[in-house]
Amino acid sequence: MIDRLAPRQIAAVRGLLEAMLNPVDDEPVTDEDRTRFLHGQAWLAERGGKGIPMEQVLAEFGLKPEDFPDASEDAR
């Protein structure tokens, strides 16, 4: 199968494999990271596991899901 790929496609496959084998985020987790994560988990637990609806977040910026046609398709 690889023999049938064009050079450009091989480069894309190589990039994909490199990304899969080399984690992008290799920074250590800090105590501050852990604290923020735990606070976020507590915030969600207080709200029954429900976050803020995307429509509400977008509205705070004067936007609607329809302003992002590809994204609104994926959200459904």
C-alpha cells in the first residue's frame, strides 16, 4: 500500500506517525495543574456534571453556532 502513495502522501503519513509516537505535551504536571483540575472537577460535580452550554459561551462573544457552519454540523 505504501508503494502506491505519492511522495506528498508519504510525507503526510510520516508526519502522522511521528505525531502519534512523540507526545506533544511532555511537560510535567505541576501542583498548580492538579489543583486547577480538582477545582474543575468539583465545579462540575456541584452542577450535576453539566458544564456551560456552547451557545451560552458563544453568546458572551456575540456569536452563534451558525457563525461556524462546520463546527455546528459536528455538534449535532
